[in-house]
Amino acid sequence: MNKLKQMNADQYKDRNYQNTRSLRNWTMAWTLSMAIAAFAPKYLWDFNIIISMAAIIISLVFGVGMLLSNRRYLRGLDEMQQRIMYDAMGLSLGVGLVVGLTYDLLEDIKLISFQPEIAHLVIIMCLTYLGGIIAGHRKFQ
Amino acid sequence: MKNRLKVLRAERDWTQAQLASALEVSRQTINAIEKGKFDPSLPLAFKAARLFDMAIEDIFQDEH
């Protein structure tokens, strides 16, 4: 038990908690900046080019911050959690590619009458990622 | 790969959470290793060996 006490017992939990909180904050900031960049030009500043460009740049900066935070989060996970995440990401990327191209093809060959939306693909990828994470946790339970 | 992690932990009266903290992994990972559902990497296996003051092969054995 002495050996356990000698070690910084909560190091993994603490680091994980900090990384998760950081990722949450960056994701919220990016989502908010995207919403501002998407809707504010119409409702707040009447498509002023300078302000719109500033909003886009701010959104990109927050996006990069979120990506770096996500990388730090993933690197902070232990090896099994990392494997679950990477498996889920691989699945999500594959499904996104196959479903995305097929979805686009449907419109090209007139099987659907509406324009394919990128948002639909993002939703599919998010759901696949979530499903992959749940399946990964169940696999190692 | 078989391992004696559960037995060694029980002999020392450690919980999965305590062992997880000492090895800097999650409790779920310790549980998966003990059940043989996840094979640890060499660095993690060495870390466990150092913690238990044992050789790696005394904790982890190849099933083949």
C-alpha cells in the first residue's frame, strides 16, 4: 500500500478532468463563434464585410484551439480509452466517406429531388462516432 | 494473454481504483485487463511489474 501512497494517486483522473474541461470550453467557444459567423451578418451587422471576415477568422482560431485541445485530450487518455476513441474515429470517417459520396450521388442520378446538406453528413458522422464509442466501451466491459 | 493482476491486487488488498491510480490508467482499463479483454502495452506491463516488484512474465503469460 505504501507504493500506492507514494505515487501521485489522482494524476490520471486530474489530468483527464482538466483536459475534458478544456475541450468542453473550446468546443462551446467554437460552436458559439460559428453561430455568430452564420447568423449575425444577417441579423446584427447587415453583411458588413469587415465584421463578417473578423467573425470568420475568430471562428477559425477557436476551431484550431478546439482541435489542439482535442489532441491533448486524446493523448491524455490511457491506452485502452485511446483505442476505443481511435476505433470510433476510424468508423466515423469511413461511414462519413461512404455515406457522404452515396448521398451526393443520389442527387446526381435524380433519386432524390433535394440538394444534399453537409449538416446531414455531420449528423451521421457524430451519431456513428457516438455509437462507436459506446460499442467500444461495451467490448471491453 | 493471461495475467495474475486480479490475484496480486487481492493479495495486497488494493481496489481496482487504487491500482488504476497507481498505474495512471482508468479503472475500466484495469477491469478489462483483469478480465483478459484488453492486453496492456509493454510500458504498462513494465509499470505493473515495477509496482508489484515482480518480473513481467510472472504477471503476464502468453496463452499459446
